[in-house]
Amino acid sequence: MKIVDLVCAKGRTGFFFDDQRAIKLGAESDGAAYLGKTATAGFSAVRQAGEAISVMLVLEDGQVAYGDCAAVQYSGAGGRDPLFLAEDFIPVIEREIKPRLVGREADSFRELAEEIDRLQVGGKQLHTAIRYGVTQAILDAVAKASHRLMCEVVADEYHTQVTDREIPIFTQSGDNRYENTDKMIMKGAQVLPHALINNVETKLGRKGEKLAEYVGWLRERICKLRLDENYAPVLHIDVYGTIGAAFGNDNYQGMADYLAELAKIAAPFHLRIEGPMDVEDREKQMLALKELTRLVDERGIPVELVADEWCNTLEDIRYFADNRAGHMVQIKTPDLGGINNVVEAVLYCKEKGIGAYQGGTCNETDRSAQVCVNLAMATCPDQILAKPGMGVDEGYMIVYNEMQRILALRRAQAER
């Protein structure tokens, strides 16, 4: 079935674009906003509304397939592509993508997605957000043209099996790490709370005492609020490199001692720590995380380390997985460009025996989240992020409901 038109619509994301450089330089929070001068090209404010572009592919039978181009919260930081604004990039999609897709048969997701992901204009690939959203629309188009679910298309083309089980959903609290955790527990989230531990003085503590206190609170809160004593969520906390900042990025024994202390406090719940250090260099980050992972394993400390900083692209993920730098890798979906790379990343981690966390960013849309659920159901990562939004209300609902729809439809198909 042919694609007969491509139509773009501007949209909003589930969170904001934040000028990370300006925040690190001292921009102060004021309510939901940040005050101060911008420091990254393209920003009109330190925090500004997130923007997306919905790409709609019209098929010859009148069906409309769509995906959403969205970029991470900290756009333009850490070597990422520049701020993604709809008015700047709709013309690019109409000029560069539309002529390449209109008139094409929607018969192979993998082939079309790889073509768009590799496309270069002026010697450079298109913005990661464009590749992310356009390949979502391609997947939906192939699914609609062949009367299959998106997850079934992925499974067929990558020779996997669509799972008949729920994939654990990881919920993020933002700074509201107490009230949002209560919501997570009441909703039965399998992995929680993220917690946003991004400051040594105010959140971790100079000796890690504040995070230790919070982990103890988590343990007690779960036990108090859970309705079923078998409910035992994984405690997954992102510390944004603050453990290394407090104890020393190369003080592996000191960090391991602290992780062992946290694991005891968390018991009987399993603990994951994301981004224990940030040494601000890709190779050095890999080596530091590799050494800490080795030491944690050698000492039998019941903590999983999750690679995040400096592990953004498919190439990065392979690099960290090859070297066992961490027990699990976050696959930040918008940073990989085409969603075909998300599939490749999950399958590569599984092949290497490394945990695959299909993540992303709070600054996505309902559509990008739904498509990511389909990728997960076809590739079976260890967990998937509740998104968009910072909190547990909208993102958990969107991801959970899409997963349940897929499971129910697959069961109904099997019974017919």
C-alpha cells in the first residue's frame, strides 16, 4: 500500500526544554520556572515549553499513520543536536523527507527506517528528533497497511516474539519524590522512584546521608502502603554522578562501601543506582563504571549499576555493553534517532547479557510513548520508562494502557 501524502502538525511535549548549561551556571528555580540568562544557542528562556512535530503519513486507502518528533529535556547539551523547535524543522521534513516517502510502498519498516535514519543532508544526518518521529510514522504505516500491530511488525522483521507478559514500568518522581512515590506504590508500579538526586548538598548529602535516609523512607513507605505483601518493587534511583562527586570519581572502594550500605538499608527490596559518577568524558566514564561494576560484583554487593551519562547513541550502548560498564544500560530512545536503533540496542544488550532499560525522556509525547511500548513488547527489555511527563500520573497511564491493549488484542487473536 502506497504512501500518498505527508502532513506535519506542530505539537507540545509532556514537559519542558531546559538549558542545562544555564542551570549549571546558577540559574535559580522560581516555582516551575528558572530565572536567569540563557547559555545555550536557541533558548529564549532557561526553561521553555517543549515542542514536537507530529508527522502523518496518509495511505492510499485513507488511513493515517503518525509518529511524533520529540527531543530530550536537555536539548543542545552534552553534544546533542540543537534545540528542536517546530517552526524550524517542519520545513526540513517537508523538503527532505516528504519527497522520499510519498509514492513509496509501506511494506518494510526496517528498510524504510534505516534509509531515513542514514539520510544525510549537507554531509550530516537529520536532527535526531526528526529521525525519531518519522520512523515512528513509518512503523505505524507498515502496521496499518498490513493489518498488524506495530509490535508484530517489529517482531516479524527482527525475528523476535511478541511477549505475552507485562514489561516492568519504571516511574519517575521528579523533585516531588515523596508524594509521587505514594502514587507509584498505590498504582503498583514495578520500578520506582527515579528520585532526581542531582545535588550533593541538598539531596545526596556530603557523606551520602540524605540519600540513605530517603532509601530508608522508601522501604518503610512501601511496607506501609502496599496492599499485598508480595508487592516488591525495584528501587531504581538516578543520582546524576553525585556519588562520585561526594566520594571521588576514582574512589571505587569508597563508592562500593556506600553502595553496600544503601543495599542493606533498601533490603528486602532490590536496588539499582543509575549514573553513580560522571567524569565528563566518554572513555573515562566507561572505564570508571566498568571498574566499579567489577568491584561490586567481586564483593557480592546486591546493587545493579545503570549506565546513563555518556552512553547516548547506539554506538555508545554497544561500547558500554561490550566492556560491561554497568549491569544495565539506559537506552534513551530520542537520542538514538530512528526507532530501528532502539530495537537494535535492546537486542544487542540482551545478546551481551547486559540489562536493557528502554528509557527516554519526560519531554516526549503520548504518541512516542505508545510506539515505544510496541518496540518493548517485541524486544522484551528489562523495563520501560513511564513517559511523558515528570511524575506518575500521565506517563504511567499512557504506557500501562498501551501495554494492556496490546496484550488484550493478542489474546483475542489467539482465541479466534
